[in-house]
Amino acid sequence: MLENQKGEILSPVGSKEMLYAAVRSGADAVYLGAKDFSARRNAENFDTFELCDTIKYCHIRGVKVYLTLNILIKDDEFADAVALATEAYNAGIDGVIVQDLGLAEFLHNTLPELPLHASTQMSIHSPASLPLLKKLGFKQVVVAREMSFDNLKIFCAEATKLDIIVEAFVHGALCMSVSGQCLLSAFLGSRSGNRGLCAGPCRLPFKAENGTGYDLSLKDLSLIDYIPRLYEIGVRSFKIEGRMKRPEYVAAATKACKDALIKGVIDNELKQTLVNVFSRSGFTAGYLENKLGRDMFGIRTKEDVVSADKAFPILHELYRKENQSVAISVKAVIKENEPITLTLSDGENSVTATGNIPQKAKSKALSYEEALKNLTKFGDTPYFDEGGSVNLDDGLFVSVSELNALRRTACEMLDNERCKITRKKATVPFIPSLYSDSENKTPDIIIRLEHPYQMPNDLSGIKAVIVPLEKDFERIDGVENIVDIPRGIINEKTIANRLLLFKSKGFEACLCGNLSAVEIAKNLGFNIIADTGLNIHNSHSANAINDLGAKAVILSPELTCDAVKNLASPVPKGIITYGNIPLMLFKNCPIKNGKSCSECDKTDFLTDRLGTQFPVRCRMGYSELLNSVPLWMADKKENLTGLDFQLLFFTSETPERVAHVINAYKNGFSADCKFTRGLFFKGTI
């Protein structure tokens, strides 16, 4: 049960030297990526041979290893991703961190003994998601960084009931967007954060009126002082961000977190060193404290860089030597006329090395103290003696070199036992071929409105109307009525109460952009339509969300037209073909850096360094950054084959503009405004 599980410090590893820095500084577990399918594809990462070697190195030292397979998988990559997971399983990996729903479901069904961890890219931030995670086979969940202490406490209590381990980031870079809900880098430069190649455009100047000038750049997170309290409420894995940073940073952060977990405090010198080694004008705990606003924002300054350069040489000392962290007992028998034996035991594994028969001493005999000293000299290993004994006959001679050789042999034998893989080897699972059988029909048109006054007088040719949960819409006759649940959920009870109101009006379906929304809506008897926030990126993911209850799916905006056409879905599939696509989801609204909510007109703007304006809109405690220009595909009907429906996503358009766009999509008109084709033709890297 979770009550008996000890806490772990989970450190980032992007290279071999970072591995040594993490393990020697006290990490209980490390997470790392292979050459492919990792959310930090620009890190050095590890090939298959290096991965096996790393797992052995860590297991000898009692450190767990988790593999990041946490990007969205394309259909033509799925087999390779499964093969990599199988190789890691056979190498003894302790867990695989996954974002893609299809990959998670497939691995759970075919490799049920492989522990699955839900990536922070899955945007898990409320308890209703937990039963679905359990069904998908997840043993551990990385919660969203945006959770407050009170919300995290409730989440941990529910996770404990389901025997799911809670993992939380406690130090490192803090993305402005909720992880897994950011399309900014993909839409601005085809470098997808969901695919592990984020270019970090949010660190460039984006200005709110009267703001900081860098109103998408947050300070780094640091919750190290809170680790004892987080442990008390049920967090069991304390994660450090930083696979792209230097080994010295990993060493300092690991040591600080370990001290906080074991001792309850860290010394002031180490705290200051951690600030010096990497920060953006200091750290923030704003989300956990529920103190949002301007104080959470910061950038990397020249002073920060200078401080780091001074700190690096000092920090190297933290991991220069082996960390002797594995306690063992030592028992030696040196008897006349018998081969010498040396037994080492770590409590679970026991090995015995056998040497030569000792000689009679011609001058100085071997003393008990000398024998014990040489047989417990573990300086270049991860072992330390917690209680040694030597059964020694008097008058015998054994050379120091022979004792050392015997000790080294025994250590190697214990190494082999500690890294031995006991699970049965698995073959790469068979992956059934999935083919799209969608007809080349004209896709139905669905519209999503922001305000009641936008409702067109003529709804002919419109299959369904989607309306936001937070607005007061009435049921519309002649079309399907769908209510859109925000991707960010502050209070599940509030969401449920609003849904019951819409249900009383005759609404029967919900658009759900996160797993919590799926669970809440399903429990209230609504039909489920999976929204883009669930990142359905391949045929297996479409199948997985159907297994979780979805009756239709809106596919990821990062897919190309060809990928959309070929994606096999057991339920009707669609894409957004018009609208200012939401690019980021915020818990900390950047507009508040310059004005209060009462001064905001609910659709304000951020302006980038080129003068381009990006609208920001609020939704029930969260806000979204919209693209500066709308997506337009009305004149590209020939590229929209294999679809069941297309969604026209309206936000701030006038009623006249709404009617005009609908007419354009019915008749295939070209755009009459600045627009984008999104990623439908160029795709992502």
C-alpha cells in the first residue's frame, strides 16, 4: 500500500555525466530519454546499449530508472515506440513515462508488468481523472505544476484510494502553459513541444499592457522547502526538471531535495548555491501557495549567468566521488587448511567469494584488525560496511593484495546479483494494422460559439452547435446541442452543477478536453466528444479514447491532412478547420500583469516583438492564448477527405462574420482575411 512507500528524489539525466551527478548526489531514481520518443529530444539521451548499461549502474546502487516515452506518437512510429518500450522492459526498466493514450493502453494490454507513469504532458490536475488513469494501467502520475497545496492534498487522498503514486515537480523550469496544452512553438515554427522539440518562444518578449515585457516567461519553480509538507499529504516522488541543464545543476538540486526529504531542512549556503547555479531572477512557489500574479514572472539575466559560472566549480565536488549508499554486512572465514571465504550481504542478496588456502605465517601473522580493514575497504564502490566480522585462526599469513582481490571479486558478484533481471523476457508485441475506412464524403459542419448573440438565424447544413459551459445558452432545435467543458478545471463540483443545468435544458453531449472532464460528464450521463486537449494523435489513441467512453473525436491540430485522412478511428473523427486556435492554457493570466480582471474586457491581447497581437480569453479560472490569425480551410475541400465532420471555432466574431464564414465553408470560398493553414500541410518536426 502507498502508506508504506518511502519518498523518492527523482532526478533528470540527459547525459552520462548527469547520471553520475544525480546518483552520487543522492537521487533515489532518475528519468532519462532514449534517442527517440522523448520530450527532450535535444538532450544527449541514450541509445539501447547505453540504456542497458545505465540501468545496471543504477540498480547496483539501489536507484530506479524511468524511461521517458512521453511524446505524441505518429501512426508510422507506433511500432518503433512499442519496440523501444519492450527493449527497456527486458533491460529491467523500473517504469515508462507516457503521454500518448494509445501507447499507454497498448503497453498495458500487452506488457502488463511494465509500470506506466502518466506524464505531466497529460495535464492531470484534478481527481476525476484518476479512475481513467487506473483503467489505462498507470501506477504513478505526474501532476500538473499548477495545482495549489489544498487541491494537491485532495488529489493525493483520492490517488491513495486507488493505489496510484503521486509524483510532483519540486524544482526547475516552469512553463507558462499547462504542460501538454501548448501549441505555440508548433504553430510559430513547426517545433512541437508535444513532440519533444519546443523552441521556447514563450521566453521571448510578449507584452501585456503595463506588463513586464516578458509576460509569458515565469521564474523557475522551487518547492524544496515544502517537500516535508508535500510528503505528509501523500506526494511520494519529488521530481527535478532539467535534462537540458548542466550536471552541476543536477547535483545541487538533488542534494538540496534529498536533504529536505531526509533532514527536513537544507542549509542556507546550499540554498544560495542553488539560486546561483540556475534561476530566472529567483524562484517561485506561486502555484502551490495559490499566490498568482506578476511576482511569478522572470527572465534569465546577465547577473544570473555570472552567478552560475562562479558556482559550477564548487558543485563539481558534490559528485566527484562514488556515493557509498548501500549498506552491507561482511563475514570472512580465514581458517587453517581451508580456502578463505568472504560473504557480502545487502539484506536481500548474499554472495560468497572463495580464495586460496592461507599459509602459515613465517614472521608476522595476519591480525583481525588488518583483515577486517582490508576486507571492508569499499571506497571505490557504492557499498559501506554496517557490521563486519572475521573468523580468523591465529598464526596465518594472507597478503594484502590477496585480500583486496577477494574483496573486489565479492563486490563484482554482489553487483551482478543486484542488477540481475528477474522478470521474464518479453517479445515485441504484435501490433494489428489499423486502416481508416472513412468514406470520401463531405464532412458535416459543426460550429462552436462563444456568445449567445453569435447564433446564426440560418442553421441549415449545420449538424451540431457547441457552446461553452460557463455561458448561458438555451437549447437550439434542429441540431445536436453540445456543451464545451473548459480544459482547466478549478472545482469539479462547479463543473458538475453547470452540466446538470445544461442537462435540464436538453443537452446530451459534452466536448471534453481532459480526462477529468470525460469522467465527470460520463458519470452524469452525457455522450462524450474528445476535444483537442486530449491530443489524439494516432489510430491507437482514437481507439483508447473510445474505450474510455468517447463517441466522437476531434483530432490533434498538429496532424497533417494526410495523417488525418489515414488515421483509423472507431468513432466519427473531425478536425478544427476554422478559427483562432488556442495555443496555450494558463492558470496564471498574463493580462493581470498590467490590469485587474475588472479592467479587462475578457478578450485582451499579448503583443510579440514584431507587433503581432495574440488574443487572450478567460474560462472559469483559466485563460487561453489564441492564435493571432484564424485557421482557414474552406477552399481546401480536396484536402479534407476521410473526415466525418469539421469544426468551425468562433470566439470574438460578430454575428455577421459567423454567418459569412459558415457560408464560405458551405461553398468552398477563399479567405477574405489574413489566415493560416496551421500545420495541415507543413506538419511538425
